[in-house]
Amino acid sequence: MAPVDTSGVEPGTGPTARRMILGTQLRRLREAAGVTRAQAAWEIRASESKISRMELGRVGCKERDVVDLLTMYGVHDPAEREWAVEMVKQANRPGWWRSFNDTLPTWFDNYIGLEEAATRIRTYELMFVPGLLQTESYARAVISRGNPDNPDPTIEGRVAIRMRRQKLLTGPKPPRLWAVLDEAVLHRPVGGMAVLKEQLEHLLEVIKLPTISLQIVPFDMSGYAVESAFSLLQFAEPELPNIAYLEHLNGASYLEKADELELYGRAFDRLTVDAETPDRSRQMLIKRIAEI
């Protein structure tokens, strides 16, 4: 049996990514051993659906369960077993966002972890500025659904999370962020015209970073490539699949199948062709700011 390759796991990889890497390795080892999910579930006194969730990285793993599964799969090499146990420990460490559990939607938890691990993020927005590029006032207006004076205590918590997420853009290993916005975003007065102007000025500043690209789809090309917002995440670790992320009103979808990723990848490519160039988009921002 081929040894587990750990060379692609960066030291700073977050718990969500490590959980997915471990799950992927467990699936490969199970399949190589000719063991079914039902058999694996019986071995650790669990359900078949739990094995599936473990292999997808959707839930954490217990050290005892992983050790039992490795034995069942015929993995006796001390180095491989030690690696798996260490991955369990690191994957179960809470990320910084866990301190906001009272305000963070459960379906968004995995996305933050994946965002932290991504090396490339491509995102399309037709309603708002992407969360990673929002100012605090703009974020508060979006999260409060246009009522920033709403006394709901979860609003400030979610604003704090959004601001904290942005630190990865200026960290030691920032991801490459490629954002495409519909021109309507430049005109929608989220939080009022003063907030919008501050937001557009902020965009002008952040696109000076060499890792951030911004393109704007003009009104006459809007809606041709895709009808809703989405993000595409890519990772350095070969064990992690690329992911398309679609957010809904009360949840989110994570797409990993090759045909789904190809569909959204083509849509993003079409958007970049329909959109103005980064330089022309910057000029559009400058012009719009002058109009406000």
C-alpha cells in the first residue's frame, strides 16, 4: 500500500482543511483495503453516514476511531499512524472563529476554515461588495439588512467576524483574490451614499495590493454569464478538492464534482471576458466616487 504523502500539508493549514485531508486519506485507505463504508462503520460502532461525513471532512474524528480504522485497513507503519493521530489532534483544535459560535451560522463555519486555507479565491457578486473587501459600516448595513441600529446582538458579532476574516488578505501568505462585480454594486446605496462612497474608496485602496484583482461587469453585459453570486476556492494541498461555494438565505452549498466545478469555472471565465479590464474597472470606480 502506498504511504500517506504529507509533503503537501502546509504547517499553517487550518483545522477545517486538515479535517478534509485526513478524511480523504481515510477514504483512500479504505478503498485500497477493499472495505465498504458499512464494514468500517461496524468496526467503530458508528453509522455508515458518519463514515461518509468523516471522509468528506464534515465532522471531526476521534483518535480511537481513526486508530481502529487504520488497523482494519491494514495500516501498521508507525509513521503513517503517527501522522493520522497528529492530524486528528490538529483538526480538532478550534479555529479563531469558534469564539463567535453564538453569532456564526453553523453552515458558515466550514467556509471560514476553507477560506483560511485557500491559495486562490475567485468570487462573483451582483448585489454587494464581497465580504472580504467590505468596510465595517458597509458590512453592518448588509448584515443588519439595511437597519444598522437594530439592537440584535448577533449583528455586531457577525460584523466582527467579517472584519477578522479580512486579515488573511494582508497576512504572511495571502490568497490571490480575483473579484468580479456587477456594475449595479457601484450604484446600490447600501447604508446610504456616504457609506457607499467610503466603500468604493476602500476598494480603490485594496486593489493596489498585488494579490487582489477587481473587474466590473458593465450594465450592458449583466446577467449573461450567470444569475447568482458564487465563489471558487483552490488549495495548495493536493488532497483538497477545489470547491464552488453558493450561499443561500438560510444555508450554503459546497460543490466538488468535476462537472459542477467546470460549469462554474467556465461561467467565471465568461464573466472576466464580459467585464472591463482591471485598469478600466479602476477608472469606473474613480468616476463613480466623483459622482457621489
